[in-house]
Amino acid sequence: MGSFSIWHWLVVLLIIVLVFGTKKLRNIGQDLGGAVKGFKEGMRDAENQDATAKKPDQLDQTPTAGHTYEGKTKDHSRSS
């Protein structure tokens, strides 16, 4: 009762083909394949962008403790 034989699956497939028709099933298959292909390309593009964004010469340039920075600052407060 836990598994179906090949004949059960063939009957189910026949019913699906009769209900939807082969043309509609083909269109659904093409749409699903296109969606999967687009998803894979999007993931590949995202990985490529991440790889180019994190080049070794562009490491984190945030100031760390113990460094002194000299220069002028702008006063953004307005005096009324």
C-alpha cells in the first residue's frame, strides 16, 4: 500500500494527458524549463558580481584602533 506499481503511474499519466492535453503539457514543460534556466543564470550572475565586488585590492578599508587621521572637518551645524 505504500508504493504504487508502474501500472498505477501509467493510469495517472493517461488521465493527466486526457484532462490537460499534450499541447498544454508541453507548454507547461517549456515554461517550467525556462524558469529554471532563468533562475540558474540569475544565481550565476549574482555569484560573478560577488566575486568581482570582493577583489583582494579592495579589502575593508575601515579605520582600526591605533590609527591617527589628520585633516579638516566640516561643521554641518547651523547657527541661527
